Amino acid sequence: MKWTDTLEIAISLSEAHADVDPTRINFVDLMRWVIALPGFSDDEKHCGERILEAIQQAWIDEIS
């Protein structure tokens, strides 16, 4: 998985953190959780606020 795989990341996050409200997570924690996902293999330097926003929105959409 890479940073641009926002939907795949969102699905993995919703499974790994089912008890978390994605509207309440800060970007520092979100970035750490993405990096910790099994199968994630991208450089954290390639991550930015826009990517994290896209992941967060995809996660919100996934659980809605």
C-alpha cells in the first residue's frame, strides 16, 4: 500500500480501529496508524496534509 491508496488505507483503518471516530483523530496519530498498517510500504516523507485529509474522508465515508 502507498499513500495514494486512500480507499484501501481507509478500509484497513476502519477494521484495525473499529472503535475510533475518524472525525476526531489528529493527523499525527493518523499518519502513525497508516505507517503501522500491515502491507503499507511507502515513505513517510511522501505524506502531506492533503493526503491525510483524503484518507480521513475516505474513512468517514467507509463507516457511514
